[in-house]
Amino acid sequence: MNQRTFDNNKLASKRLKSPRIFKTEGNHLQYKKDKKSDNQSKSKQCINNKPGLIQRDTSEKQSQFVQKRLIVNNYSQQSRQQQNIVHIKYNSFLDSILKLNKSKEMSRVPMRSRKQMWHNYINPEASVPERRIQSQINILKTEDSYNKNRSTASLYSVEPQDTLQFNLKYTHKTKQGQIANNPNKVNQDICYCQTNLIENLHLFFVCDGHGQNGQYVSNFIKNNLPNNIIKDKIQLQSCQIKEALKISIENISLNVNQQAFDTNFSGSTLNGIILQENGKMYSFNVGDSRTVIGKFNGYGQKFKPYQLSVDHKLTIKKEQYRIIQQGGKVDTFYDQNGNPIGPLRVWINGKQYPGLAMSRSIGDQVAQSIGVSSIPDIVEYQLGFNDKFIIIASDGIWEFLDNQIIVDIIGKYYQLNNIEGASEELLRVAYGMWTIDDDSVVDDITFIIIFIQNQ
């Protein structure tokens, strides 16, 4: 209830209960008139001294009292009506709020309780809930709303660059997925970790290949991107790292399509960071892999996630617009009954290909001909004293685990300074979430964990 509605209710209740209710303008005039007539009748009674006049005066007083009571009752009824109007307005306000909340609940993604599922792996005796049954398009809508509300201005910490001194500890793991009808499936993910790529500059990235030759694309990036970055050593030393990264990734994107392996329907994501000794970090991203920072909250020894990169999904409006402007079509796949299946994909108008489920990638020549881009998002970030660890991972990690759960898993091992324990449990939980109800399809899982230890 807002303040004005509350005050109106309060005033209405006071008017109903207050004995000073007679002091309204109409009642006051009536009261003066009655008093005047009463005095006249008393004077007549004193002059004439007749008992008949006394009885008449008594009857007049009774009629006047009844008349005043009717006025009061009339005013009380008006007050009640006003109060009812206020209550009706308040009830309509509540109804609108309830309807709004109900509509939000209806539009909200029916996501499973991931925390409960995560605890099932820690407590094997707990009951195993059902696997998530929902379309990927709803998940992407949720991610789109997150990306839409994400503030780029919040990417900068308040600490100056010169104040942060730290040691790095890192580890990485990868696990091949599986497809029931493809026993020859290979792991198309790769990861790269190199400290002091050049003096005081560290490079970490993950690639997630897709398509028939996706593993060749991801390995080409691993073998050539570091060399391309080192070629621009002058720019790196002059702190023009964003420009060097952009040029290097563009060269990789052009060269990969000129290799012996076919990239018409094959490609890879690219997500990683360049980290300097002063804590300055540059995050680069093409596709739907992700980088998240674990920040120390301080309250109850808790950690909170900060997503540094934005997933390039087709639910992002500006990504859709670029593809449509270049002749592509954004839609889901449909079954024989016309029901949508899976996430939004990129199609050539009137064709059933390429069907790529992201808006940016390296390779994928057919998809790039209709608006899919290989231009990276590059974000500059200054590490602060509350930034404790970094997780860079392919979507095999993020598919069934949200940022907070992953930060919770890594955070408890960070406090124990046990990075290997964090990586082992994260891999076990992520793989278990894929196979909890159906192990016919499991994506490749790859991640890098970096512990930041302040000196």
C-alpha cells in the first residue's frame, strides 16, 4: 500500500470514530440554529410559565436530536463510502500486482533446482531429481535478459593498477563427451595456458569446436593464436593489447578458412584472457564459451560470481538484426508436427542449413556468409583485492550449472588452497549433471581454473 492510500484510510477511520465529527460546516450551522430556537423556547417558558410549552420544547429537542443524528449518520455513510472506494482502489492495486507477479511466474523459465541437484552429488544418499525438461530457447531468453541488463560500466574495480600484487596458480581439465549413435566421437575442445607469453603477460583461452571438422578448427586456433599475438609485440609492450588481440583473431579467422580441412559447416568458439602483472586483464570472446570471476563477498565467507564475457546467443537482438540484415533467418528447428525443438539457429532462407546455434564463431563459412561474425568482444578489466579466482570454460560446464553454483564449488577449495580438488569436483559434478537422467548425449567439458593469491 502506498503512503497516500494509507493516509486516506487512516483519516477515514479517524472521522468515523472521533466525537468531533459534529464540527462540520453543515452541522455547525444547524447547531447554531438549534441553539437559537432552544433559547427562544426557554425564554418563552420563563415568561409564560406554562407546562404545555415545556412538553412542546421537549418534543422539539427530540426532533432536533433525531435530525442531527440523521446528519451524522449521513456523513458517516459518506465516509464509509469513501473508505470503501479507497479499499476498492487498494484491492484493485493488489490485484494488478498479483496479476503482474503471476505473469512473471508464467513467463519465468521452469528451471530445476540446480543447487539441490549439486548437493545430490555431494550427498549420494539424497534422492536424484528428474533431469531438466525444457526447451533451450527458454534458457537463451533468460540469458538474453541477463545480457541486456548487464552494465559495462561495472567492469572496472576501484583499486588503482599499481596496488595489486599477486601470485597465480592454475589448472585445467578436459573430458570427452559422448553421442549414442556416434561411437567414434572425438573431443573437439582444447585449452591453452601460458604464463609469461612475453614478459609479464599471461595468456589463457578455451576453444569449443563444432561440426564435422570442429577439432581441426580448435587446434588450429591453439597452434596459431599465441604466435599471432607475439607478432604484435610492439603493440603489446605499448599497452595496445585490445588492438593486438582484435588483429590476431581476425587473421586467425581468415587463415582457418584457407586450410586443407573443410570449414563450411565446422567452426569453434574462442574465449580467454590476457593478464598483466599489475592485474590489468583483457577478456576476449567469440561464441558461447564463458569467463566468470569469483569475488569474495566477505559475509559468511561467501563468493559471488561476476560474468566477464557475454554469450553470443541468437536471442540477443543486435545479433539477430545483423544476421537478418545480411539475408539470414533466425528460427528454431521444427519436428514433423510443427513443434519447435531446441534453441534458435541460423538458417539460409528457404534452406535447412547451416543451423548454427550461436551468432559468432571462427570458421563456419556458410554461416558467416549470412551474418554470423568472427569479430571478438574485448573487455578491459582491472582485478581488485576481492577477485579471488577465474573460471574459463566451454558450454559443457555452463549447460546445467549456473554461475553461482560453480563459484560455490570452487570457492570452498580456494579457502583450502586446493586447486586440484576444485577441478576434480567441478568436472565430476558437470559430467554428472549431463548423465543424471540420460547419458545418450554428453557435450565435451573443458575448463581452466586460475587462483589469484594476493601477496
